[in-house]
Amino acid sequence: MAVASGHSPTRSSSRSLSYNSLIWTSLNPRGKTVFLKEDLQWFQTILKDSPYLKAHMVKYRTQLSQADDLLSLAAFMARNKKGSGPN
């Protein structure tokens, strides 16, 4: 923890709003740590006990089940990129 806290303050975000969120926030005492969560019930449960955490509800456009297809698409697009310079 001393190593991580030696790099604060930082701006960080996490998709993992959970009971260990206090640890992540404490490692960044002068920085800004923001948590993102899609599950309303879990969001309310954690913030009920820790209302001072900075957290936002989000709706992700993709799901973990799509990961393989998205990675394949990204690899295909990278292989077929014509060039990024001006025409």
C-alpha cells in the first residue's frame, strides 16, 4: 500500500463498486476516485454504508459475452486499416 499511496494524488475510475472500494479510495487520499456500477441494487447497498464514495450508475452498451466478437472485430479492423494519413 505504501508504494501505491506514494503515487497519489491521481484520478482513477473503477467498474468495481464493492466493499473494498474504501481501500481504493484510501490509497488515493488527495486524488479523485470514482466508481461506476450498472447494478442499481448493489449501487444502493454499497452507498448506504459508504455515502461519501463517489459513484455513478452507468448502462454499458456491451456485455462480457460479446468480448470475443469485439476483440476479433478490432483485430480485423487493425489488419485492414488503409492508413491514417491525409489523402
